[in-house]
Amino acid sequence: MKTKLIILFLLLSVIGILAQQKAKVQKADESGFIEVDEVPALISKIKPSYPEIARLAGIEGTVYLKVLVDENGNVEKAKVEQGAKEILDNSALQAAQKAKFSPAMLDNKPVKVWVVLPIAFKLDVDKKAKILKYSELGPPPSNVKAGDPDINDFIQVV
């Protein structure tokens, strides 16, 4: 009796583990979700170009793309699911077209599915910035003449 319970417990444990390995992704025709044995994994590193205008304006954000990964792991289509700013969205779309995935697998066969791909745009900021005190600024520039008023003096203008 004990061996039957142990075998039953092991069998249920194996079924539970196998059931947890299934993942849901959206079908290629966007009609709904299907369970696949293995979801697409990003193989190539995506390095989008940071638009210079966005860099100068200090624009950051994460663009969430909906990407159709075909049976070979190539990106067939990409569209913005949730954007940051239009200029970042366009750069993310261009980068996603160059991405390479491992294909989704269902019953040991590659299938075409939609996945969500986040692309983050983050500016590198020097964290060593320091606010200087007035006394740390040093002497005034050499182009100041001896007769010029001191910058800290109050001059009444009539």
C-alpha cells in the first residue's frame, strides 16, 4: 500500500512539474494565446541607437514592443504596444527588426508567436557631479581689469 502511495505521489509531482513548464504566448494571428513548451529567447543583444535630439533633451523611457517571432527566430513584424516618446519608439522599432530569437517550441516543433519586448533608453549621467562653493571657484578670470567693479558689489543705477 505504501509503495502505491509513493508511486502515485511521484507521478503527480512529475505531472505538476511538467505543467509548470508550459508558458502562454499570443498566437501569430493575434486571436488569442497558446501554451508553448518553450518561449522565444533573445539570442542577439539589442543596442538601439539613442537619438541625439532625445539625448540632448534628456528624454528617457522604456518602449514595450509587440514582436512577431517566426519559426526561425527572426522578427517578422514589430509594433509599439506601449511607447515612451515617438522618437524613442521609432529607434526601438528599428532595433527590434535586427533582433534574433530562439523560436518558440510546441511539441518539439517551432511555431510563430507574438512576444512583448521591452527596450529601455537610459542616459548615462556622471554621478560624480559636485556643487562648488563660492570659495572653491578660484580667482576671477584674467580678462577682468583693475578698474572694473566687483561682481558682488551693489551698484545703484539711476
